[in-house]
Amino acid sequence: MTMHALPTWDARLAAASAVTDHAEAVAWLRNRLAAALRSHVEVDLAAAWNPDLQSTGVRLAAWLAHAYGYVAAVPTGDLAAGAEMPMVGQWLTDRADRLAEMPLLIASPAASAVAIAAAQALTSDDVAALGVQAEELPYTQAHLTFSAPFTVTADGDDAATETIHALSWWPDGGGFRIADWISTYDTLTTDEAGRADAAARAYGGAALPALMLDAERLHPQVWAAPETGDPHEREGQFSFDVPVYDRRGDLFSRVALVVRHLIAAGILHTSIERVRPPGSTGHVTRTPVVVLRTDDDDRHTSRLAVYGSSVAMRRRRTGLDLHWNDAVLG
């Protein structure tokens, strides 16, 4: 569903959808078919990363440690020839375990737009300032669903875009890792999706999820804080109609940091929706979902649903403290 089909926003329905998508994603990462499919991607990435390592299993283990900080147990003996799938399965199961324990956040369309605009307003020193405060900001780990997904391009080519539906992040070695999630059906044709869904049910008993883990990156520990402030205003803009240009490949870590900062600063407001887990009956413990909204959220969301609309966020910095002007709708 596109942003323009969503002129109004129901937090409870959005939270329920986010809980279902999260549960399906966790179940899928534990499915053996997920490991089988993903192993082909990771083997190719490992080969491109270090073609000099001849053993596929050894090379894949080195790649998983390098790219994801995950040390896999390499099968030996007769199992060594087919090591790729179980090694990738170990990594995906670890990610499923992490994802299952994360607080669930969902951003209204307006909150999403404000956060992405703010992320684009950050300078490199701003990112460093937020990085040294990262452990003090709320939600050191979280799974954030964007109720209105946004598109990203790495090279400025509007044809080469990805639509981002969610981000997950968690601490790792002083820094943090961040994963992005895309629609399963954006990457598969109808026939491919049907075959994959049937195989998933037959092979591991799980349904093909609505969202698929795309990529994972490490945002390293920031040790040096900026020595001076930057009182000059700098503006970031965002529109759901235009892909975000992510030339440096750090947009997602910027969004994760600035969302946490905007919550701490009271610019994004939080409330809790308690949602029944998917498929549950009777009396059950409901899943809490943290809902992020802006001031005058309904009006902002309605405005942003109009084609050509945008939001701008302006920042300045005193020492490590970032200051934001009110969101400006255009």
C-alpha cells in the first residue's frame, strides 16, 4: 500500500500489522528454507569479498565473521561439503533470537517523515555527537516499522531503488548493527512468491513473511566527540514521492540514531498499543508496541498524503546537544 492510499492512520491497526509482520519474520529466519535461499547470496558475497580463500566453507565462515560479527561453527567430516546452509542457518537463527527480544516500535507516516528529514540534516559531526551518547539514548535495541515505507537509492538513479519497511538495530562491540527490511513481494514475481510460499510450508512449516531481511551493516563505535558546536542551521527535507539519496550508505544508521534522539528530546512522542499476538485465542498476554507520533500528528499525516508534499527539519548544535526547529510542511 502506498502512502497516498493512507490519508488517515489508525495506530491500533498499524501496530497489529507490525506485530504480525515481526512474528512472521522471526519464524521465517528459523526456517531451513530461509537458510537454503540466503546461503546462495552469502556464498556469492563471500566469493566477491575474498576470492583467494579456496574452501567455500572456510571462506563463508570468514565472511560471516567479517560482515556480521558472527562466528559460525564450521561442519567437518562428511558434512563439510554442504556446510553453507547450516552455517547461514546458525547466523539467521541468531538474528531471529535477537529480533524476538527487541522492543517493537512503529512510526506514524508523519513521524517517519520527520525522522528521515532529520537524518538528512545531520552533519558528520552531528552523527559523532549522537554516537558518543548512543548508550544514553532510549532504545539501544529495537525493531522499528515504518507505517508508510520510503524508497532509497544509493547512486541517485531513481530506477535503482529499494523500498524500506522496517529497521532493526542492536549493540555490537560498542557500536551497533542495523538491518533493513524490504517487502518480500517487491523482490519476487507472483509465481516465484507462490512457489516459495508453498516450499516454505512444506519444507519447514512457516509462511513466507511479508518482510524479508535485506542487508545488515555495522555502525562502529564513535570515540571522539566534536570539539566545537555548530550553531548554523542545516536543513533536511523528505517527501514520500522522491527517493532518498544515500550516497554514503549510512542513512539507516543516521535514522536509528536520530529517532532515538528525537524521542529523548520529546519531538517524537510515544504511546503504547497492546496487541493480541497473531493467531491467538482466549486470554493472552498482549504484545506492547511503542507508537511514535509528532505534534499534531493527524494533520501532518493528512498533509503528507498529498502528492508533492514534503517536510523539512532544521538543526543546530551546541557542543553535543542537538537542537531542532519545528517541522515545516511544504
